[in-house]
Amino acid sequence: MSGAAESDAGVPAGALEAGLSGFAEAAAVVLATPSECREVMLGALSRCWEELRWVGRHLRPYADDPAEVFDRFEAARASLERLLWAAGTAGPAWAGGAPNAAGGSAPETVERAGAVGRPASAVPGAVDAAPASTDRVLAAGVGAEGVGPGAGPVHPGHVPPGPGAASPAAPPGTRPRPGEDGTQPAAAAVDGPERGTGEGLRAPAATGPTEPATAGKPAGPDPAGAGDGVAPPAPVKPPADPLAGIADAFGALEARLLAEQIGLLPRTPLSAAIRPPSTTAERIAATWQRVHMALLRLPAHLRDEWRAQARETAAAAGLAVTDEDSSDPDVIVPGLPQGLCTAERVPLVVAAPGAAAVGVREEIHHKLGTSPSTLVDLPPTDPRPIWAVRAEQALRLVDLDPELHVAVFVEDQPSSLSSQEARLRYRMHLYRLLATAGSSQADGWPADSRLGAAHELDMVLGGLVHKRPAALDSWWWQWRTGVSEILAPLAERARYELVPKTFGKWTRLDVDAYTVKNSVPGRSGEPLVQWVLWTPLKPRGGAARTNERKGRIVMRPETQYGRQASP
């Protein structure tokens, strides 16, 4: 590439190459110097690896990239992996060959899924093809941890010797603090008094070569009075975390799920960064919850298969999931023993809305104009009990699944509910529409006005969607269908009906007839209608009147229907 050539961003290629070379040289100095800056850079490089590890040649848009460019990409990714391992970071999520439910290791499963995240040794010519600037960073990172450049490539599952070696059980994207992996930092090895405080604990007399960390240091007096020539007390290793292996097993399960279901799930667990766990027990509970909430977006048969795998993984780790949770269709997140995770129940079918609505939060009753004591007095046709149940469920689902989006804040694109502020806005908007719909029932509004209030509530109550819409036969689709069915009797009294056609069989003419024009563009290659944000209605009996109750959907992106973008 000539120096006059420019990149897509308009930056001269020569300047970009020189800038990357300068970055590599500066990074090499930082990585070779024990400091807080070094820790920050290693953390940034680990996050970079997590983004790069899922990129595969067969995936769009990378499938159209030139072969030689992608070969260089693989070489750079492999070099970064080796750097992270040699520098003592946890590296990939399958670091240390964490076992999976099938009995193999996660790298093997990722390769079977078509992802490129494989060990450096599996990339032919990775070392030779790596750019020189990357090699300088690698050499600096390796040298900083006491592993010589000539020590050969470092493979996943191998822990390099030296004080900076990483523990195989370290969680993904984290770096163990000094002493957490059973080793001591170099400074602790030099300072004798800090190497241990256990009375009577001594290391055997040195009979071999002196360790590098203590070479040249005169032997100090033995705290127990044994005299010169006896090594100082051996370091007291902290007790091993009995939950670390369980956390790694669940992490490997999640990584395998995301790799194999990449068409429906994000490549990385975005929700993991929203409320980072502070303890191993919290990490186990958070991963278990994320996995099962993600399964609700899969087709029914895939969800059952992965639920079985999750149960087997938990059992192999010593956490037996109860038969009750495993067989109850209303349990969306099975409970874990030892108080690690409580079971979450969200019924899809509400056979007795009045009885189920007794336990909803007080605010919902207040907005609907009901109370637990007055529910029994409502006529069977009153929709307020089922509204109360579904509203309670919606708020719980928003709390459980921070990857949810809602289509009521922004006109065109659903906005994320990951922040506490966004969830509060959603709750307040839901309460407002519950109050309006409740008043329409309590005050005897005309049938058409009741339907209008109920239809507006449908938009916020069931207007929840994921960035990649869930499958048409998923748990989420069934839940959304249950919300739509609340409108059926109200629509009938107002001479409307729900559009009877199956959404998977809609045509473009149906889109024009039954939905508003600001429908959300979805994903290419999927069915035309991918998700319902607002239930479409139509005049009953083919009445030749204007349809004032159109709905809103997520549909396959087409030029004539909207921007080529994902919600």
C-alpha cells in the first residue's frame, strides 16, 4: 500500500501505520513497567480480545473481506491472545480449558460453532504473519512477567512460570490480585517478614539453585530461632474459593450458548457489564440468570435443549436443580441451592386472573382503581385483573433482562432499558396508561373509547423487544401474544378484531393495511414480520371504514419501508 493511499476514514495509510507503530512502542514500555497504568492497559487489551474473538470469516460483513486482510486479522488476534496469556491476564473466556457440559473444553466447542476464537497454535503461520509492531508489544509483555521471548508460544491452558502467572480459574476478563492465585508478587518474595505469619511454618532448607526473586539476598534470622542457613517461613496461601470452578463452568456454558446461537443472541453478554458482580457467588447467580433469560428468546425446541444442558452443567458442578423447577413451565430461571439464585416464575397462561392479581404491587392496584379485596367483585369481562398480572410481569421482566428495549420513548427506534433511569421512565409511563385504561372501565366509557385506552396500554405493556427480535415460537413471543389477547373482547364490542393472519405469513399488503408507517426495521434474512410492538387491529366483518386501530411491528428491512438498520 502506497503512502498516498488513504483509509476509509480519510487517514493516510502511512500515517496510520506510523501511529500504530508508535502506539506499540509506547505500549511496550507501559506493559514492561509494574504500575496502575499497566493494569489499565491490560484490562483494555482484554476487552479488545473479547470483541475480536467472535469475528469469523464466514460471518457478515467479514465474509466479503479480502483473504489476505483477514489472515492478518487472525494473526493479530492470535498475537493479542498470546500477549494476554504471557502477561498473566485471564485472556479468553475459555482460559485454562474450562470444561463444558459435553465433557470437552470450551475452545473445541467454539470451533465447532464456527467461531474463530481458537488458540494461537491453531492459527497456521500466526507468529510469522503477525505485524512487527504487535510482536514488539508481545515481547515486552512477555518479558515483563519473567517469561523469556524464546520460551515458545503460550497455549491456552498453560500457565507460564513466574510471579505473574495467571490462575486457570480466573474469571474472564479479570486479572487476579497478588496472592489470589496462590503466588506472591516479587516484592513479597524479597521482603521476608511479609512472606507469612504462621508460627512454626517454615520452608525446607534450600538445596537447589536460588530462586530469582531471592537471589543475592542474605539469609535472615529464623523467626523460630533455628539459626542462620534456614529459609524464612513459607508463604501462607489463601484458602481456595470453592465456588471458582462453578463460576468458570457457568461462564463456559454462556460463551458456548452465545457462539452457537449467534443468529438470535448478541455475541457478547452485554448485560454482564451493567451490574458487575463483586463476589464469586454473585457472579454465579448473574451468569445463571443471564443464560436462562437468553433462552427465552430461542425457539421452543432449542430452549428445552439448552435448559437441559444448563441443568447438567449445574449438576456436574455440584449444584442440583430441583425437579420441580425443571418441570414447571412457569419457572423461567430455575433456583440454585445454597442460596445462590432464587427461582423466578412468570406464568404464560393465567387461568384465574382475579386470584393471580391479588399479589401484585400496590401501585398497580392504585392506578387501575382496584384492590385485593375488590377483585372478586369485578365481572368476568373486566380486563383489569389480567392487566394487573401482565403489568407486574412486565416490570419483573424488565428488571431481570436489562437487554430489553422498549418502543415508547423514541418514535422510530426502541430504546434500551439497561439503565435505572430508563426503567423508571418505563414504569411511570406504564402506570400512567394503566390509570387511563382503569378509568375507562370504572367510569363506563363508550366501547370505542375503552378500546382506544386499552390499545394505548398494549403499546407500552407489550412493546418490549430485544435488539435482535426473539424467535416467532419463543417464550417471549408467547408472552406477547398473551398481552395481545387481552384486546380481543374489547375489540369485539367496538366492532374491531385482532388481525387473524399468522404474523409469519404476512405480506407487504398486510403491512400497509394493518400497521402504521413508522414500523421498526429488523434484520435481513428473517421473516417479514419479526416482532409485534403494538397489536394490529382491523374493522370486524370487512367493514368499509377507516382503520383507526393499526399496530406497529418490527419487520425485515426493505428500502420502501425504512432504513436498513436493526432496532
